[in-house]
Amino acid sequence: MLVDSHCHLDFPDFQSRLSEVLTSAAEAGVGRMVTISTHVARFETYRALAEAHESVFFTVGTHPHNAALEPDVPAERLIELSRHPRCIAIGEAGLDYHYDKSPRDVQQRVFRTHIAAARETGLPLVIHARNADEDMIGILSEEMGRGRFDAVLHCFSSGERLAQVGVDLGLYVSFSGILTFRNSDEIRRIASAVPHERLLVETDAPYLAPVPHRGKTNEPAFVAHTAHVLGDVIGMSDEAVAKLTTANFYRLFAKAAVADANRGQALAS
């Protein structure tokens, strides 16, 4: 089984064809997907998706693009919402200095709030980082010094130093379709240096469709192409990469493992 550890099934791209998308994912061997929160205000939408589909989990958090729209959601609110049994992570939250859709100081404040929620709940934090490597390194190092939390650097497209600091801090690193792009030699080199037990794969669907689907709407089934290229990079077969990244997923997102185990017990009883 493969896991798409980061997608956006609530986006308009999937509204009229969600059933088809989920069927295609299953046919491609993608057994679990995490639909990622970009607005806390849309919590009910994410919850409904996960409750309706066994293969879908969800998160709660505010994307840095939307930090100015949700600048004051307290950690306590994130903690409260995260108690839903299929909510398995906090985020995505972080820093995006490429588009700067929210003021940088607001992004940083909201990011730290999400870190506090992740630390308190024990759930992993899904981190968005773009063109903000030095501030990201500074915040992660400072906050980790205040108390341990788990996290993943999602859709990694940053520099080697952020990847190394992330690994040194115990974070996971997730690679998207960017890994398959012709001009992504540096990302592939970074991926080759990440310890195997810290690797994840994702689509970030509907964005960043991998080769050979580049230019199309991305969807969870296409994570198989990213996994294949990751296998080429680290010298593993498709089957071995699937086993590795799925094991890594359940180690990081431990609440998903509990939910699946509980469901298995319920079916057996």
C-alpha cells in the first residue's frame, strides 16, 4: 500500500469527481490519503470527508497564505478540534515568503501557535516552508528547545541546510511530484541524503502533478509516480518504497495507526 500523506480533497478540482478520484487511488494501490486543512474555519468540510471515506484522514490548521484571515485561533481551539478520531495532525502551517499573502510576522506567530498545539497534543505538525529557510530553521530550532514536537517538512523544495536541520531535529521530509521534474536534480540529491526512516511521499493534489502527468490536475493516484522516482533515487524497488513510506507514515501519524487498528478489531468482532 502507498499513502498520499498530503492532498487537498476539499478543493473545487475534486468536487464533481471525488468518487472517481478515490477509486483511481485505490486502483493505483493508494490505500490512505490525508486531506490537509488550509483554514480552521473549514473544519467541518474536512471532518465530513474523513467520516464519509475510510481511506481519508484529515488535519486541522491554517496555511500561511491564510494566516492573516485566521490570525488569532488559539492553540486551545486547535487542540479541541484535533480530538476527532480521524484528525491525525496539526497544520498545515508555516512560512511562505514566495507569495507573502500574509504579513511575515503574522505567519510566524500563527506558526508558533500551531507548534504549541502539536507539542501539547503529541500530534505531528505538517509544515509548509517556501523561500523562508533561515527563519524556518531559527523558529524550529528555538521551539524544539522549548519542548519536543514531531513534524514533517511537506512538499520539500527548500535548500539542503533546512533538510539537514530538519532531520537533525527529528523531523520527516516529504517529497511531491517536484521530485520527478526534469530540472529537480538538486531535490533528488537532497532526497538521497535523507535517512530512509524519515522519508514520506505525497501529491499536494491538485497541484504539482508528477511526470508523466505534468500539466494535468494532480490526484492521489499519481503519488505512485513520485514513489517510483524516489525508489530510483535511493535504490529501492517500488514495493520496497511502498513498504518503507507506509511504515514511516504510520510511525509519524500514529493516530492513523490507532484508528486503523481499532477499525480492524471492530470488523473482526
